[in-house]
Amino acid sequence: GFNGGRHQGDDFCDTFSQQHQGGAVTLEEFDLQSGAYVITWDLALESIAADLKHGGTGTVSIIVNETPQRRVKHVVAAAATINLEQSDEGNPKALQIKSESGLTMALHVCPNGMSADMQENMLEGIAL
């Protein structure tokens, strides 16, 4: 993960944004304090931006499009760590952001830019 290292976190998020811009993602939010758990499927990633202060925390902003007309910005304040989960092949699977306050946000990358529903439908089609 990126603890501190402001430019490292910024550059990493910029690169991730460029690689996955417009791709299908699933956003998962879990708040340890309230116990709230929210999952949102079939979003198109627009951008991820990090403003990490050296040796401390910072802000991570994720902008997604729920529909072509509706953009939504999710902000993790006091973000302490950013971790990248990768598949066995080395492809990005999820970006996990944890804040000091206990909020965890995970951005799951849909393989081949397909949503889970599309994949399920394809698999069902193959199984028939």
C-alpha cells in the first residue's frame, strides 16, 4: 500500500485512472463506525485522484458515472492506505482505500470491462 509518499500515491491513482477510465467497476463502501455497507454495481469509472500528504493521511476522490447523465463523486477523507489487489495473472482486481476513521472503500474492476451481470448472463448462456 501507499502510506504517505504523496507523489507515489498521486501517480499511482493517475495511472490506474488512465488504464481503467470508462471501464465497468463495482464500488463497495464499509463504515466501521456505523456498520453501514453499501455496494453499487455497473458504474463507469471516470477518475481517481489522490492528495496524500507526506507521512500522513490525505484525500482520495473517486468519480464514477451511474448513467451517462449522472456523475457521482465519492470522497475518502483521511485516507491512510491505498492497496491494489491483483489476480494471479497480475491484472488489477480491486483498489482498496482505508481511512483513519474506519471507512473502507473498495473499487472492483470488472474483467474485460464487463459488469458481473453481463458475465453471469454469458456463463448461463454457455451452460445451456
